[in-house]
Amino acid sequence: MRQSKLFTKTRKEAPADEVSKNAELLIRGGFVHKEMSGVYSYLPLGLRVFKKIENIIREEMNKVGGQEVLMSSMQPKENWEKTGRWTGMDDLYKVADSSGREVALGPTHEEIVVPILKNYVSSHKDFPVVVYQIQNKFRMELRAKSGMLRGREFIMKDMYSFHTGQEDFEKFYEKMKEVYKTVFTRAGIGHLTYLTFASGGTFSKYSHEFQTITPAGEDTIYLDEENGVALNKEVLNDEVLGQLNLSKEKLVEYKAIEVGNIFDLKTKYSAPFDLSFTDDKGEKHVVLMGCYGIGLSRLMGTVVEALADDKGIIWPESIAPFAVHLLMLGEDEAVLKEAEKVYESLNKAGVEVLFDDRAGVSAGEKFSDADLLGMPLRAVVSARSLKDLSSGGIEIKKRTEEKGKIVSLDELLKIYVR
């Protein structure tokens, strides 16, 4: 993509009411546009990041047998009354039409997925079933001040598993712990993200969160750095420490952002809708459930919070909008010709490249924009680099490096073409 054709522009300042680093940098870089507190639109660069996160998650969910669906955002009031959450969920958006009919704007989809499954499965031979979607969610968030981390409208992957027995459920649940670790590793924050024991609430003794360590986090976790086990602050007591064989003296306190969670739902949502199966003896049993959530918009914001420096965003290669940010410095014929050659060669090789071909923009501004936008590799063609044609004529530098080096076009292509 030619940067001169990109309709978005970088900004020196973010909106005055944005206090979070992730929103500030994403808005300044033109990745997202703020519509109101807690609500953002994805712009071309931001959507490219989002789609890469989405594809990582989709690939990993498909590997464990997940069947992708897309469920309705508008949900019948009576379904929520059956589970008791119409009046029991404080942040549920309730919408009425002109006839007075009320519906819920879905913050989650247990009340939809269970009735759907009831129409199609009834025998023990139909199970297990794993269903997931990637979809907009809505929550009446009164503290929407953390950018992409806490939104009123956000995008989430929610997966639901259905089982005939506890052993089968537990086997899948343990598998999902590893799947989630893989997702966060592929997204570039695996080294900062820990499986964290949290309260299971009404469902079970524990649920499990995946918490990414960063000073911007709203959660407090306690990590045993030796074995990688973490606890949410809400479950830190002597009884839990004993059950998990942890020593309080070894725990280190960190601020963290919750990027995913998994729950044992037991029959909490299957029972109200009588989602049942008959076993091989013809006896009826209520289906067991688990749920597994990852907020894609939150994950995107977390990557920015956790990895950015004082110059701007640092995208991991796996989710960066483009692999290479090619800068053309100067407007003389030789520079223009060489930069165009590099751009076309990268495109032909299938390398995703953002080409800063803007005329009348200073070198300093282009460098500053490149740091802000955070592509993994910056490649510069300039009069100075062309003086060193014996070494190749293209100056490359990783976003995380202080100094670059001069390489040839062939050497640049070898980085990406195996």
C-alpha cells in the first residue's frame, strides 16, 4: 500500500479525554477512530491488525474441533429471564422498540447458543460439540476509560463446549489451557501472559484467566516466577495457597490485563433450557458446558500497552499491519527509481509493505511516523543509502533496534522468502 493513498493520517496529539496509552497511540496512528467513550471504529491499518488476530484465533479454535457460527446480537428477553440474568446482570443493554417489546444486546451468548443446540442434538452420540463465534458484544460499561481494554462495544471470540460427562469436559478444558497459551504466544505476548487462578463464582471452585503483565493493568496478580503459576488478588488466601502448593513468600505482585478466560459452567445454562441427551440405556441427562472467551479488541489494546515504547507502537510480526515500512527520503530521480524498484520487488515476493512515498514530507516526520506506526522492519531508500551501493543501498532497521545496516535488495528479500 502506498502511504500517499492512505486516507488516514497520523496525529501529534490524541483526544484530550483519552488517558490510556493504547487508545492514544492507536488513535494517533490512525488505526482506530473514537466514536464515543468505549466505542471505536476500525480504520484500514487497525483492521489489518484485527484480521490477523482473528485469523490466529480462528486457526487455533478450528484445530480443536470448533465449529464457527455467527449468532444474533439481538437476544429474546424470555431467554434471559429463563436464566435469571435479565434482572441479575447489571451491565446488560436492554432495548425496547416502539411496541414496547424488549430485547437484550448480547454481552455473551449462552442464552442463544443453548437453545440453538437443543434443536439439533439429543443423543449421547451427538457429543461432544464445540461451537464458537467472533462477534460484536455490548456491555453497559460505566468505566469505559481504558481505551480498547474496556469497551461498551467490543469484539470477542466466545466458544462453548458441550459434553456428556465430567471426564470428557475436563480433558477438553485442559486442552484449551494450552490452546490459549498458543494464541497469546502467536500474538506476541506469550512471554508476558500467565494462566491465573481466579474465583469460579457460582460455577466451580476456580475459573482460569490469562493475565498479561503490564503497569497499565487494572487487575492485580501474584506470580510464582519459579513455576509460572499466578493467582488473582481476589483468590489470595491461605486455603488457596495450600491447595495449589504455593508459598506466599515466593509470590511477586504485578499489575496485569486479563486477555482471556475459561469457565466450567456445569449445567448453569443447559438446565434452564433442558438441553439434555439420552445415554445408551435410554436415560436422560443434562448436558455439561464450558465457555472460553478472548476479547480481540482487548488483545489488540493489550499488545500496544505491553510492547510500545516512548516513540510509539511495536507490533509483533504476526499481527503487524505490514511486515515492512518502506521510506523514500528525498525526491531526486535515483531515489525515486530505487524506492519504486524495492516496493515492486517486495510486492511481487508477497511481502506486505507500506510504502511511504509521500512528497513534501520531511525525513524527520517520516521517521517519526514510522516509529509511531510500529511496523517490524523499516527500510529506507535515500541519497545517503544509495551512496553505499557497494553494500546494497537499502538501510534496514528493526523497530526494536537502535541502529540499522545497509543491505542489498536480494538480502532484504531473503529475510522473507524462504
